[in-house]
Amino acid sequence: LMKENEKLRQKIDQVLLGASVDQLRQPALKQLNIHELIMDCAENFQFKVKQRQGSIQLEFKASQAEILGDRDLLHQAIANLMDNAEKYSLQHPDILVRTEDKGNGVEIQIIDKGIGIESSMTKKVFDKFFRVPSGDVHNVKGFGLGLNFVKQVIQLHKGCVTLISELHRGTAVTILLPKL
């Protein structure tokens, strides 16, 4: 019953995410510390990752982490990326979240050692409703909205998002957001 309950909750989340992608509002921009936001996201995933004998490692190298952003939208976007990193790791999810200074911006990388994505598919992953054919992974459900949502949120913040992946080696998603 609990498993079915969780599946239903995930489906509801996906439907709501789909609706929010279509009706993304103008972001409510406020000064925020991206490191604090990332720590909050990581804390939310810590239990899930530890249950699978994994880890979330945070490496904050950005000297200036203050940005102008919509906390809720950015939290949802980064949480979505951490969720993907956990879901698409077959064994123990080892996730690294790193920040660095990049010119007038702060770069955020979310790196996993999961199943990876074929290079021919990486250009399509941010398209709405696109799902990578999962091969070995039959337990991951979704509608192909998560990365499209992430892309839209980051673009609303005048940033950019890219993805590099190697099949059976892992994926790195890089976000670049302007500093305050």
C-alpha cells in the first residue's frame, strides 16, 4: 500500500510539474545564497540516497554565491536534477554537487555515476515529453517533463543549462546563473 501511495504521489507531482511548465510565472526574484539552497535540496535527498548506501557530496568553490533568483523555482529545478541523479544510479547513488565562479556567474554542476545517456540522445533531453529509452531501468517512471522544466526555470533566470553524459559512466548537468 505504501509503495502504491508513493507511485500515486509521484504521478501527481509529475502532473503538477507539467502544469507548472506550461504556466511558468515570471520569477519572484529575490537575493538568495545558492549554496544555502543547494544544502537544503541535498538535505531533502540525504535519507533516500543513504537508504541505497550512496552519498551526496557538496563542493562549494564559488567565492560569491549570492544571486537574484526565485527560491521556489530554483529549488524545484535543482531538486529535480538531484532526483534524476539518484533515480538513474543502478547501485549506490554517488552524487557530487559543485559550484565554481565562472566570469560574472556561478556555475553549478550536478554529477552522478549513473547509467548515463547515449551521446545521440543528449541534445533531446531538454525537449518537452522526451524520455531516453531506458533499457535496463524499468522502475523509473515519468513523463519527460523534468529536464524541460529545469531548462525553462534556468532561462527565466537568464542562465543556461547543459548536459554531458557517457553511457554506463554517468551524467553531469551544468547550470550557469548570473551573480548578483
